[in-house]
Amino acid sequence: MALVTKAPPHRTEETFNDKDRAEIHQIITKLRHDYLQRHTEALAAYHQAEREANKRLHEVERLERHLQRIEVFCKDNDIPFEDAINEGNEE
């Protein structure tokens, strides 16, 4: 089923008087200011979280490097490091 219209749709054009324009200007200005402030706060929180994540990643990489050095040391000196870990957990 198709709808067929014989006349073009009616379009209303809004016009604002000076009082309306002043009111709209005030609303838009406040709204834009609020959004800019919230944007700045959200961006700051995002950057803080990003810095925190980078710090955590750096710590993970640092610990992994230390673990690799321990593993290499144990292999080079024929030290069974897995047994030493298990012995400490048998308490």
C-alpha cells in the first residue's frame, strides 16, 4: 500500500521577535557554557585515567623485566626456581 499526496506538505517558518531572540540567546549561551565546562572536566578525568593506566603498564613491564632476569639467572646457574616457589607455599 502506498500513500499518495496531491499537495506539497505545508512548511511553517518560525520567526522570533527581539524578546524571543534574547531569551534563546540566554538559554543557548548557558547551555553551551555548561557543555564546555562538562567537556573540560570529562577530558581532565580521561587524561587522569590515561596517566594512571600508563603508570600501571609501566609497573607491569618493570616487573616482567625483573621476572625475565630472574629466570635467565636461574637457567644460567642451574637453579630450579619453580621448586623454590612451591616450597614457600607448602606452609
